[in-house]
Amino acid sequence: MSKQLVVLFIVLTTLFSCTDVEKRSYQDITLEALSGLKSSKYELSSEAIREQVKQLIKSETSSSAAVKYVCDYYNADKPLVWIDRHGMDSRADTLLSFVSRVEEMGFKKEIFRVAQIEEDLEKVRNLDFDESSNSVNKVLARLEYNLSRAFMRYSSGQNFGFVNPSLVLNRDPENNSDTARMIYKHQFDVKMQHATDSFYKSAVGVAANGDLGNFLRKMQPKRKLYAKLQERLNSGKLSDSEWYTTLCNMERCRWNEALIEDNCQKYIFVNIPAFMLHAVDGNNVLSMKICCGAVKTKTPLLTSEIVRMELNPNWNVPSSIAKGIAGSIGYMQRNNMFIYDVNKGRLPASSASRERILSGKQRIVQNGGPGNSLGRIVFRFQNSFSVYLHHTSSPWHFQSTNRAVSHGCVRVEKPYELALFLLKDKDEDLAKKIKYSMTYTMKRDSEGNLLSSVAKDSLVSNVPVTPHVPVFLSYYTLYPDNSGNLVSYPDVYGYDKRIIEQLKPYAKRR
């Protein structure tokens, strides 16, 4: 008789009950109501389950934030999530329908303890308990803990990423204080969301009482690229190196960035490994080559908005370069440079003081115009690195295969075309002024003074970009070309290697 009652309670509630359907008669059966059963083999105890969960926590080896939250939750004696007065319902099967397919993501099932969950669910459904390691309370405790553990790891990982790029990419021992004025040890500055206590708390609420399936579907990566990469991962045609590269770029698609290009109508996307820029406006795409930061002066990864275009900008020479030319007055004069002194303001190159330059009390500035290292136009956007997109006086670099040559800024191959792209309205008069401002010639004397006149009415120095256009400085070693075909690019900064190292504990190479 005792076993029959337990069969009625466990089998029915496990196989058929659901938290969002009408109340059923057996749902009034509580754990306490079964406590009078005499067989210890089937005697349920919420206190015993909680105690067994805490024993499992003591043996936990994972240091992930998701698992830590689960451990803290149960150690605080908060309500059980998967087992309630109705027993255990189909939520476990819903979760399993997602985590049992993690090998399609390239991950091991063991990370989510899928086999143990499946085994324990079978024990519950078959009443396969004993009075030792598989007692009813120990089995239910394992299910309670492992389901929460798998749920939190999966949902937070798919929604925010299993690797935190802010930690992995902002440690760059290759840079040193002699390489540039701005030291880019901080390389990743993309605004993104991370799993917080608020997220975990909300997830617990969904697991206990909400629409679990819908929630897990919403946790899937938002980028369209993810599905294309996952298909490639499971094609069975990849070498080990190709497989891990695909896994790495899938992880990039999980990072929950505040703004992604998929959600923008008009934007500029720079992919550093491809040395390419794509200016996208709906179905129209303007593509061009770029030069980016060298390995020792990497272009940082960031998202911002282009707010204005500056024609014929002055160039503040970085200290790493300035200290090499501080005593070369002739060189500075030939290259239209002047001195800016913190006390005296603008001075001719002949007034340069090497000591004051090295101490930071003077800086070398190159006049805007022909021959300026920034070229004839700069595209400005807010960021903490003082980097931007700009024209160049060294266009021959675009003919090279490896175009990682700059001090961090991005040089663009087609600056005039990019300027026209950024204009909201195709104002022909403004377009002519931009063209003239980028191409007029002028001569200066040895102190930088103009010797020839220009048509000043045809010049423009600043052009606001309204509305602002999003710009993404990104890093994908697998990315679609304009035809939608995935193309592989070299890991120029070695970022893939760092991310793959973090993913290897999860990875299951088929």
C-alpha cells in the first residue's frame, strides 16, 4: 500500500503535472502527507533533501559565477526550485531538451551533468531507490541541485557568454610604456551586459513558476551569424584548428553587447582580422580596405557613434614618435610641424626644446593639409582611447596583405566615399566642399605660414553627422563576405588563442 501511494504521488506528478494548468486533485498531496509512510526507502523529507544539497555543494569544484550563485542560494536555505509540494513536474524535461543538445554547441554534456540528471529522473520514474547512495532524498537532492546548476550555467552562458572578454582581452603583456603615447593594455571596451544577481534571481523565479521553455529560447545568442557558425561547427568537415576557430567565433556571438549591428539600419562595421570596413545602409554596402593598429599598438575593440567629420585636422604627434624627432628641427619644418608649449602656446619648430618635449611641457603638432599623417579627413567618435577613422598620407599600405601598421587608429581606403555615406541628405553643394577641402593644395614657409591662397568659401572644416552613425570596431576571424559566405581571417592579435584556452574545458571535439 505504501509503495502504491508513492507511485501515485511521484509518477503522476513527474510525468503529467505542470505548473501552468488547472489544479488537479493529487496536487494536494504534500511531502509532509507522505511522511507517515513506514518504509524508509520511500520516505520523503524536505529537511533531508536540503541537507543532501548542502553536502553536494561542499564537493563542488566549479568556480563559475553561475554555480557560485546556486551554492549561495541553497546555503541561504531559500526555497527549493524544482521540488515543491506537488513533487517534480515537466520543467526538468523542458530544461533537458535544451542542455542535452549542448554538443551541437561544441560543449561537453558533462559540464551540465546531463547524464546524472537523466539517470536520476529515471530512478524517480521507476521508483528505483535504495537505502544507501540512491535513497529517495539523495536522488531528489541531486536532481534539485544539478537542475539548478545546469539551468544557471546554460542560461547565463548562452545569454551573456561563457567567457568574459573584459577579463580575457584586457591583459596584454606584449605592450610596454615605450610603444605609444596611449598604452592599450585595456583592449576591450564594448558596452555589454553581464549576468548579475538580479538576472540570477529572476531566472530562479522563472524556473520555479514561469514559462521555462520560452525563457530558455530567449537566452539563445541574438546574432544571425551564430546559426551559420553552428552549422559549420557540425558539418563534420573541419580540421581541429578550424573547429576551434568556429567555436571561438560562436562565443563572440554570445556576448550580450548593448548594441549589435543586426539591430541597426545604418552603421559602420570594422573587422580587424579582415582589415576591412563595411558601411551598411539597409541592403547597400560600401566596402573598403583598412589599416589598423600594429601588434604592439593594437586598435581597441569598441562600439561608439560617429558624431562629426573633421577636414584637414592637425595631428598631435604621439610621445613615442616625438621623442625620436625632438632634436630634428629640419625634419619638423619639412613636414609642416610646429611646437605647442603649455606656457607660450604655438611656437615655430625652431623653438623646440628637447627637454621640454620629453617632459611633456611641449608637444609636436603637424599642420593639417597635404602630407599630414592623418590625411585630409578624420571621422570622430567618442571613446577613451583617442582613436578614430581617418584618411592617410601613406596609401601604399593598402596594397599590403598584413595591414596592422598604425598606432591604434583605423586608416580607411576610401575616405571621400565614406564621408558621403555618413551624410543624411545627399547635399551636392556640401559634397563639393568636402571634395575640395580634401584635395586643394597649399604651400607654407619654413615656420608653417601659408604662402598660397585657397578658395575659402569652398572650404569646410567640420561636418556634423546627424543622426549619429554607429561604428563597431570588432574582431571576427570568421565572418560572412558580401555574398553571405563565411570567410576565415588570420588571428592577427592572438585573441582567438586566448578565448579558445578559456573554452577548452567546455569543448567536445567530435
